[in-house]
Amino acid sequence: MRWLLVDRIDEMVVGKHAVGAKAFTLSEPFFADHFPGFPVVPGVLLMESMAQLAGKLIGYTVRKERGDWPFPIFTMAERVKFRKFVRPGDVVQLHAEFISLREESAVMKVRSRVNGKVVAQAEETFVFNAVAFAELAESERVERLERKALAQLWAGLPEEDR
């Protein structure tokens, strides 16, 4: 299952920070059971929403600096605080900034706000899935070789015959 918990990215400064938003509507399936008569966004989904924004920032930063895509995986949360409930209809402003970036991991400071007030915050750690990147890099290499082979086969053919 793929969770898409960032509706938009409003600002991204590669290597520094990103700002985005998620609007939680009453039609979200989890509101039916969390909690009946008092619907609130589960804290774990707030954490994931912040992680998705942080993951995009990490991805674009590493891509720009190293040329590869790190496939960041959210692995740890520290200094987690939930300060207020997020209710249906709330638009959560998300913020992620780098604490550290290493060869195979990143630590991010994340916050979410509703109407300017902090509702959740944490430090999230991500590790990079090098195996998945190696597989992707290999498939891209194979595609390049296939395109090159086709170009050689098509050399000299008129454009409309390719």
C-alpha cells in the first residue's frame, strides 16, 4: 500500500529544508475508527507525513550532490512530541530540515503545524537502500545498452521507418 501524505510541496531548498502541506478531510478512512465520536489523525500518520516530505528533500539533495537516488527509508524517531490533536478539516503545514547527511543515512528535524501552532515534532533518521539503487542503476544501464543497440540497428534508416 502506498500512503501519499503530502498534498503539495510549497518550498524546497536542496540541502537545507522543505515546506509542504497535507489537508486531512473527514473522508479519510481512518477517521471512522480513530476515534468514534472524536475523530483525530493518528500520530503515526503525522510522523509518516513528515517523513514523506523529509524523504523527498533527502532524495533531491543526494541526487543533486552525488547523482544517484538514495531511496531513503524511515528507520527511527527520537524526541517525538505530539502537542495537539489534528482533526478533520485541518491543513497541516509540514517542515523538514537537515540535522546531518552522511553517505548512507540522514537525520532530519521535522515539525507539523496547524494554524501556526506546533502539533507534532521529532528527529527522524533515514537509511539509504543501496541494494534497491544498485538494482535500479543496473536496469538503467541495461536500458541504455538496449537503446544504443537499437540506434546502431536503425542507423541509416529514414526517420519514418524507425
